[in-house]
Amino acid sequence: MSQTQFTTHSGMVDILPDESGKWQYLEQIIRNTARKFHFQEIRTPIMEQTGLIARGIGELTDIVSKEMFAFNRGEDQYVLRPEGTAPVVRSYIQNRLDQRGGIQKLFYIGPMFRAERPQKGRQRQFHQFGAEMIGSADPVADAEIIAFMIDVYAQIGIRNTTLKINSVGDPESRSRYREALIKYFEPFTSKLSEISRTRLQTNPMRILDSKEEQDQPLIEHAPIITDFLNDDSLMHYDQVKKHLMSLGISFAETPRLVRGLDYYTRTAFELVSPDLGSQDALGGGGRYDLLIEELGGSPTPAVGFASGMERLMIACEALNIPLGEIPRLDVYIVTRGQLAVDFALAHLPQLRSLGISASMDYAGRSMKAQMKEANREKSRYTIIIGDEELASGKLTVRDMDASDEQSRTWDDIVSLFNRD
């Protein structure tokens, strides 16, 4: 009887050893950039309360209505987190991070989950990195968070980018704009896509984010929100643009740019690259001054961004950007006989204590097979140990790149590697 062979769920993929080095390389760049900007890492659970996500993102968003992995256990309702901002805000409130003093500058890297149709660059388990600045209403915070995002991509080597920016206003401005959009779109209801007809009654601003071809001619002539911004929102928007220019960051004002989540206010932005074709988005974010109060905290302004790691991988592949080198093994010890095995096992820790990567045979293979394994691992050196070498106290050290051999004592070998 054949055994059942288990596989991953649809839309969830393994990151195999040959690929994990690329992820580590990108994650290190993100962490280094965060350190330069003085952001500290926060790690939240992958499971949150369903109510948190529903309230934080918005009951009527596609994520909450269609894409959440939600389940119950007893009376508790859980959801696998579909994005990072609401969990970070929950942690900020729960752990009273405001009492640490100052502006909280936080970043995260981790898996997210959405039950949508899997496609290239969009899996049901995907990974995001992002950052939040909590506690500042100043437009300089908006500029700083954008600068952080752009610098990550520049450090990776993605520099041909366009920053799209807009203001989605405060609640007063949005309310007036919402009425204007309904008034504009209602005569064309029959021409809208099915999803846009639904959004017309629930969140008409989301129509502007539609990718449906039949919606585009109508969107093109729709009112723009900047015509409905009040003085405070206009002033904030102008200051953000001024700060970006001071930082040398060019931008393209995009009046119909909206973010897909309900908690955004004022600044909205998106980073795209023309080198990536139609799927050009790299990351985006904006200001969410109402979210912390909505989730039970004191009124607190905040701004942040999020970017997809899988999209970043695709961008690097499309642009032929190398993602670091696969780490080479420094030393492989080839053994002949049990005494040599015992010697190697006892002395490996000394090499590793010097920061040297070292390995040996763990399968009792022949010397020929071990040398083949050392080549496969691209080991820089091999140390050959057998009865003769142990009796003489001189071990054979082979430089695998130069095909050069020398006989050295163990202490000489350690000194050699220590100098390197």
C-alpha cells in the first residue's frame, strides 16, 4: 500500500536552502537600513484577534470580506495576520509603548496571510517588511518614512523608481469627496464593473484603485481629491512635498492614488519601477492618524509603509541584481579510519570558535567520495587525516582553488586560518 505524500497548501511555498541565502541577504540590507534610520524591530504574533483586523483594516475591505484566514477555537476568534500595521498598533497600545518616550520608530519583517488566488509574486503566505513612525503629526515624519523605504531599494540596487504621492485628506475632506464621487459615478452605474458597483455604496474611493478595464475611462474623468482638501490637509501635503524636495527625492503627484485600507488619512504614497512592466508596484503606505484611537488607544498620529518581499525578489530577478553569494564552506576534513574521525570531531569546535565554517564526512564514505563532497560544497580547503598523518603529527592541507598541498601540524593549521 502506497503512503500518502503530503504537500504544501496551495499558495504556500517552501523557501529551500539554495534560496534562503537570498532572503537573508535582503533582510540584512533592510536591518542595516533600519539601523541607519534608527528604527527598532518589533515582532508580533502571526495570529491576532479577528476583531482587531476587521476594525483596523475595515469591515468592507476585500481583505476582511474575502481574504482572511479566520477560525474559532472555543469562544476565541483568530485570524492569521494579513498585514503588519494593525498588529503593530495593537502592540503599541497593549504594551504602552508611548510610555517609552519620544516617537516610536518601529520596523518589522515577517509572513502575512491572505486567502486570494495564488499568482506570481502573490501567494497565500507571503512576506512583508515595513516601518511605522508613531507619535508624530509633523509632515517631516512622512518624508522620513518615505526616505527609509526608498533607501532600502537603493541599497539593494533598485534605483530607477518613481514615487507617486497624493493626499487622501482628513475625515472632513474625505466626506465631501465621497459625496462628490457618488454623485459622479451614479449615472454610470451600469457601466461600472461588478466590484466597483459594490464599492460605490460602501467605499467609492476604492473605485479609483480598480484594475478592471471597463472602469478606466470613468476613473480618468472622476473628480480628484485635492480639489476637496481643507486648508489643514493642503498645508500638510505641501509641507510633505517640500521636505521630499529638501531630501532630493523626486515624486509624481498622482491625484487618483488611494490606498486599499480604510485607516489612511492625508499622505498616501506608492513606489513603482518602470523596469517591471505592468506589475510595477514595489511598496507603499501613508498616514493613519485615526487608527490608534479606533483600536482603543489615545488619539495618536502615525505614518508607515509596507513592501512585499516576494515582489522585491521578482524585481531583483528582472533587473539581474545579484542577491549576495552563496556562502562557501571554509574547511572540509577528509578522514580515513575511526581514529581520524574521532580526531576531526574533537577538533572541529576549535575551528568554529575562530569563526571558520567547518564540516566533515558523516556517512562513512570513501576518501574519493569525501573529496567529491568537498568540491560540491565549494570548500576553500580540505584537511586530510589518516593513520599516517596522525602518527607523524603532520596533516595534509589542500588549497582547493590553487590545487596546492602542504603538510602542517594542527597548531600550524589553526594559526594559518586564524591569520586569514
